[in-house]
Amino acid sequence: MAPRKLAAGNWKMNGTLAALAEIDQILTEYPAPGCEVLICPPATLVQPMAARAEGRLAVGGQDCHAKMSGAHTGDIAATQLKDAGASHVIVGHSERRTDHAETDAQVSAKSVAAHEAGLVAVICVGETEAQRDGGETLDIISAQLAGSVPDCATASNTVIAYEPVWAIGTGRTPTSEQIAEVHALIRDRLVARFDDGADIALLYGGSVKPGNAAEIFAIAHVDGALVGGASLKAADFGPIIAALSAA
């Protein structure tokens, strides 16, 4: 088994029903891509997108609660995402860690909930600009992996996404050498901890665009991308899918 090639789009808090026309275009132009395609829309669009996609691309949530039900107003359970047609869920995104003060332990608990619901957990890690400038990147990533990835993680139920916080939505992208260094570290840590650690897919995220996708996908241990703004339009996301298919 080799790591899956996955082009994942995170729509964040963007999109209404009208935006589903974008996946129609993707499905028309890339009916049989050479990689897996995943889109994580707002929770309001999970069910209609899954119904529209009919299994031709995967649909995921952007977060889930660590518990399956209860008095948690405004939250969504992994089982509810599964019931709506999702196959994946993003956990530990830097915006959740920053805006909601999520800890590694909470991310790990959410990952376990995702696994128990039958979802693939896309677990995000990444350093801030201050941490990068302070030479702390590898220590931060190692600590996040240790605390955020649960013992039940496998190549079939877990994807790791490295997203340097300072590159998300800024137009700034780390050098190929910087990405390679972090992805090599992640792979080493996973191999040391899990029997199938060599097969867990590693995504890069942070200002991935059609113009730089091929270069990023040529880097060792980069198995795909978690794409933000460029996943909102088929005209942008499609070339990224094509670049990964050709990698």
C-alpha cells in the first residue's frame, strides 16, 4: 500500500447552494482523475453536495465535536456528518486552534470521534510565523503530531495536513526545501509510531495555487494538498487536481 494521492478543498465559511455548480464543473472536466478529490464545504452544504456528487468525489466536514451527541449548541457530531454523506472531517485546523483555542488533546479526541463514526480524520499541524522565525518549527510539529494524532490512527482512517500558519491565505509559500524538511520529519515520526506510518497520506496546505501545485507535488513525501481559497472555483481547483494526477 502506498499513500493515497488526495486533492482536498476546504471551503471554510464560504458557499451557498449556488456554489454547488462548481462541483458540477469539476465532475464534468475531471470525470476520472488520477487522484482522490475531497471537498469540505460548510456544514449546510454537506448533504446537498454529497447527493450531487453521488460518490464521484468525497465530501467532508470542517470540524466535529469529540462527543457523538449532547448539549453542545452550535456543534456538529461526527456521526451527523457521516449521516449527511460525509466520508472525511478536518480536525485541528490552525483557524480552529487559534480562534477557538483548541488544544492538541482536543484535536486527538475529535480524531477518535471521527474514527468511531467511520470518517477519515484530516489532522492539521503547522507553525506560526514567530515559531518559524524562532527556529522552533520541527519541535512544534513534533509536539503537535504526538498530541493530536491518536493511537488508533491508521493509513485508512487518517490523513495528516501540514499547513504553516503564516502561509494560509497570505500568498506566501515556504520554499521547497522547507516543505521537504517538515514532511520528512512527519513521515519519520509516523513510521516510528505506527506500523503503517509509511502509508499515511501527507498533504501540504498554504497558498497552493495552479501556478505552484506541480512544484509542490514534486517534493518528497507530499501526497497531495489541502487547498483553501483556490478550491472555491473549479477554474482554480481543477488545474491543481490535474497537477496531482500527473505527479
